[in-house]
Amino acid sequence: MIIDRLQRPLGSLRVSVTDRCNLRCQYCMPERDYVWLPKQSILTFEEITRLVGVFASLGVAKVRLTGGEPLLRHDLPRLTAMLAPMEGVRDLAMTTNGLLLAKQAAPLRQAGLGRVTVSLDTLRPKRMQDLARSDRHVDVLAGIAAARAAGFPLKLNTVVIRGVNDDELVDLIEFARAHDAEVRFIEYMDVGGATGWSAEQVFSQREILEVVSVRYGPIAPVTAGDLSAPAERFRLPDGATFGIVASTTAPFCRSCDRSRLTADGTWFLCLYAERGTDLREPLRRGAGDAELADLITATWRGRTDRGAEERLGLANRAPLFQVEGLRADPHREMHTRGG
Ligand code: SAM
């Protein structure tokens, strides 16, 4: 096990397979146009597999495919089939907006994908148009149904924004219950790309718990489980569970074992990190697994990142980057780092 300077293990890896997305969520990709990663810099499936193999040999047991929108990457079941049997990888999951999931759910399941998380910020199609500039709500619902039919354990991710969708918490809990899924409410984060972020729009964990308890009665924390997981889980009096990812008001940097590999092979140790480590260069230069493992090990051992906790301490909290800064380096974007 490789430990960083704050005693945190290198445990889970989010692999962004593309920086492209087919939604324009106002909290992530609000601009009209973007600077994309150059095509020739995007890692092939073989290159991704090679790097994930090195990470797995160093103790990474949890791998999550993300993006951008991962299902925009052609033939994702092929990559899934390459990663699923890998020694050391115990948990292979994917986060998707669901638009293209209906057709892909069964092939992905067959290829060995273990779990799926679908982002679902609203149950109202008109609201999705305003929030994400898309009229394809029906496709997301079809994707969720297909994921269940394919046998995936399913989570739903909802970014809660004051005045936008904070009136849908109970509806989303009931929707999740009806679909045998668990919803996780995510606090609005001031990450790269969230240029419209303001502290007033953050609907906090405390407020979420208040709203939910008014409807259902006393809520109990679920204590057992994975302590490095970002979501705190809660149980309603009737037994249903839900999660809250309180990265903005109650960050959990101290237990964070996550790092992120962008589609062009840049490795980030924190969502808020200023820069990442280029793994594509040594990979394409012909470095062996031992050299890659040494680079990854040395980088992780020096990790001190506590990005979300440091943001919490800021007096006048504002978006991490303005548009010009994001255009200057698209690696700063949440949709490039992989959510
Ligand atoms: N396209 C996929 C999807 O929509 O799930 C995967 C990538 S997306 C960047 C991953 C997750 O990041 C989503 O659940 C999204 O809601 C979350 N996210 C993006 N921007 C965020 C922000 N400013 N605050 C909180 N969560 C955010």
C-alpha cells in the first residue's frame, strides 16, 4: 500500500475517457464553447489499460470510468472488458449522464462493469432544458431503466442548487426508491468550470437533512461501510437510504484516497489541484512498468493536497477559475479532470 504524507492510501482512480460531453450543465459546462484536449493526445484503450494496470499493481482497487461523458467514447464495452479482469481491480464502476445508456447498459454489464451511477438533477424535463440545455430527459430515464434491467447496482447523483432544484429532494428519494437505486445529493462545488458558482447557491448538507426530516421524520446516519467513500449515508425511518456528498461545507480530505487520470494521461491528486503529473509522456516514450510505478509512487508519497478543506477556509469564496484561466488550460475544467 502506498501512503501519502497525510497517511492516505492510493486507493481509487477515476479515469476520464473523454473531455467531451453531450450536456451543458450550468454548474459544470456553462459556456458556449470550449477548448478541447488535442485528439492525438487522447490515450488509446491500450494506453489506459497499461496505466490502470500499473495503478492496480500499486494498490488501486477501485476504478471509475468518467468524463466528460464516458459513453461518448466509441466502444466503451471494449475498454471495460480490458479492465474488468485486471488483477487487483475489485470494483469497476462508471459515472454517466445516462443519455446514451439505454443501448449500452447490457453490453457494458456483459463486459464486466460492476456498478453505474447516473447523474439526475431533476425529474422535470423542462427544468433539465434550463439546467443542462437538453431536451433528452426521456433518454436519461430510459438509461436508468436499462441499467436496472441489465442488473447493475445503481446510484443517482444530484447536484443540489438553491433556487434551481432544491424543491425536488423528496421526489428524487421516492424516484430512487421506486427504481431500486440510492440517490446521493451533492453540494454545489466551486470547482474549475463552475464559473457561475456562488456561496449563496450552495444548498448545504444541513439544509438537505432538514428538508428530508420534515417530510420523513428522524434520519439516522449509516455508520458501517467504506470510510473513504465521499458520500455520508443516511437512513429514513422507513428504511430507505440516501447519501450526501458535502464536499463544499464539510469536506472529507482526510480520508480521500482518490486521484484522477484525464483522457490525455495527466494525473491529478485532487480536484482542486493546480497542476497534474504527465503520465502520457513517459508512456509514449516507452517507459517500462517499473519506471511508471516509480513515478506514481514518488508523486503519491509527496501528496499533501487538501483542496476542499483549504477552500473552506477562504474568507471570500469564489469560483476556482474564471473563463480565461480555463481557456488557457482546459486541464483545469471539471469535465476534463473527471467528476
Ligand atoms: N458526464 C458524466 C455525468 O454527468 O455523470 C460524468 C462526468 S460529471 C463531471 C461527474 C459528476 O460531477 C456528475 O455527477 C456531476 O453532477 C458532478 N459535478 C460536476 N460539476 C459539479 C459541481 N460544480 N459541483 C458538484 N458536482 C459537480
